[in-house]
Amino acid sequence: MNAASPDKGSILKQPRAVWALAFASVIAFMGIGLVGPILPSVTVALRATPTQTSFLFTSYLAITGIAMFFTSWVSSRIGARLTLLLGLVIIIAAAALAGTATTIEALIAFRAIWGLGNALFISTALATIISSARGSAGTAIILYEAALGIGIAVGPLIGGLLGSLGWQAPFFGAATLMFIAFIAILLFMPRARIRPFRASLSAPFRALGNPAILVFAIVAFCYNIGFFVLMSYTPYPLGFTSIGIGLVFTGWGLGVAITSVLGAPVLTGRFSPRRVLWVALLLVAVVLAIAGLEVENTAVLVSMIIVAGLFIGVINTVLTECVMEASDLPRPVASSAYSGVRFIGGAIAPPVAAALASAYSETVPFLFGAAGVLVAALLVIVFGMLLRKSDRRFPDDPESEAEAITLGE
């Protein structure tokens, strides 16, 4: 049964293929925050500088962003199942090799390969869950959002716990879990080919010619500067052990998960998505500024990290919805273009933050991140009329919406 059709089954009564995909999605999204808690120990063990270590985020995100321009084209031609398996194989190999790295340069390279595998996997996962799940498309999306939230929340905790055994342990742990996910999908996911929207190779690049898509892409670029300053740089001024850092970012991740699934729908039901978006962006800018000005006060810094997670969850969901409604372009195409630019913004932030801290003080990276998010909020306000289509609501084609949301996340 297509997930778009009605079904009386419980959200928990899903085929084994759906649970296999949900498990794999948790592990895939764990990879984003996995390295945060071990950054200080990697810096020491591999005799690297914080700027060099920050490239563990940059290489991963840059390759993910570039690959996002092409993954919908790949999956529409070789099929969802093969795309998922290919992505998992690449992640498994890259994570395992990362655990054997003896230089920071090698570790950066393996994280880049990991980013390629992650792009292939996450660009296809939700569309496949929607096609396989019992119940409505909304039910399937809730399952996926729950998996995403758990992955974001658990990733730093797993990274911190395993990191206490050695900085290599989180990478071997991720490779092992992804191998289990690979076997589960291989055994439980049917071979039926799922055909998402067939986009041309150049379609995402041409989509950036649409003014609304271009503005939202730049908004996402600027917002991701603040997001990844928080994720990549904060472990250093915290000064905690890997477990302590992992626990702090688990609290952050839980905030992201709760507000992305529960908070954002409530807010957009009462206010226009654009208004919710720029207000949340302004609040994140304020939180980052406070974190920077009070960086030596550990209690304030920890509090600001967790509070930021609450606003970030809202932004992630609402920004994706706005992009999907901003133009009449096919949604997978629009979202692919937006996501590619967005991840590249995240790739730039970590090394710039580390360089600013080295040249000036621990406060400056947070102010840099706050400035990026502030610019994002001002763009939404200034170009409000251009972005007004993002406030509309249309009936959704499940597979197109699935791919769009996946790429946006």
C-alpha cells in the first residue's frame, strides 16, 4: 500500500523495511554530531590545531553539499534501494578508515568520503519510508522526523561515551552500527524500484535563477554559519571531557528534536511561516551573542547551547517548509538547490571560527555566528514580499514532499 492512502494501522505497526530505514536514519544523522565531543582529544592525539580539526566538519559538509546537487538525479535512475545501500557502503568504509587514521589530513579526507555516502543516503531515505509505511504520508514523516531527532540527540552522547575510550572508538562504533543497518535494509527492504521525480542533471543549478529560491538558499547559508559555529567551536571553550561535551549536546539535540516535530507545527498554525522564521532566527542570533559575551561563564554557555537547540528545531522545520512553498518549481529540484548552498555555508563556518578564536578571542567566533544568523533574519524581513508564496498551503504529492523535506533537513 502506498503511504499516501489511508490505513487504520497504528504508527507503530509498520513493515520491517520501515523500521530498518528508521534505524539507519538515526545512525546517519548521528554522524553529524558524532565528532563534536572528541574534537579536543583529536587535536591532542594527532597534534593538530583547532583550525585543522575543524575541517572534520568542513570536509564532511562541503562534500555533502556538493553531492546534494546530484543525488536526486542518481536515485531516480538507479532506484532508491540501490542508492541507500551504496550510501551505506561508503559511510561504513569511510567511518572505519577514519578510525585508523594516523594524521589529521587522512582523517579529514575520510570524513569527506563519509559526507558523500551520507548525501546519497539521506537524499533517498524519507521518500522510501513514505512509499513503504502503513498509514498516511504524515505518519511516515513523523516516523522520519523522530528518527532524525533521535540521531541528532544521541550522536553527541555516543561520541562522548565512546570517545572516553579513545578518539577512534566513535568512528568504529558508527561503522559497526551502519553495517547492521546495511544488513537490515538488504534483508528487509523489497527490491521494488521507487521512482522519485526524474530531474535533469542541471535542474538544481537552474533553480537558483528563481529569486525566491536564491534568497532562501542565501538565508540557509548564513543561518548554517551560526549553526556550525555552535556545533564545531563550542566544545573548546566548554573545557569538558568528551562525555561532558556529549551530554551538553545531547540536551541541545533533544531541544532540536522536540521543537522540530512538535513546536514548529503549532507556531506555523498560528502565525505565518515567514514571521516564525525571522523571529526564531533573531532569537538564535541573540543566544549566540550572549554565549560569546559570557563564554567564560560555563553555566551560561551550557544554558545558551541548550536554549539555542529549541529555536534551531523550529528554524530547521519552518525553513524547509518555506522553501517547498516558495516557488512553482518541482519541489525536489528547489530543495536540492537550496540544500547544496546550505551545506556549503556550514562547511565554511568551522575553520573561520577556529581562526578567529586564534587571532582574537573565544568571544569572536560566537559573534561571527550571531552575525551570520542576523543577516539571515534580515534577508527574510527585507525580501518579505518576494518570499510571500512561502506562506501558502497546497495539497502535497507524498513522494515529492518526501524528497524535498529530506534534502532540506
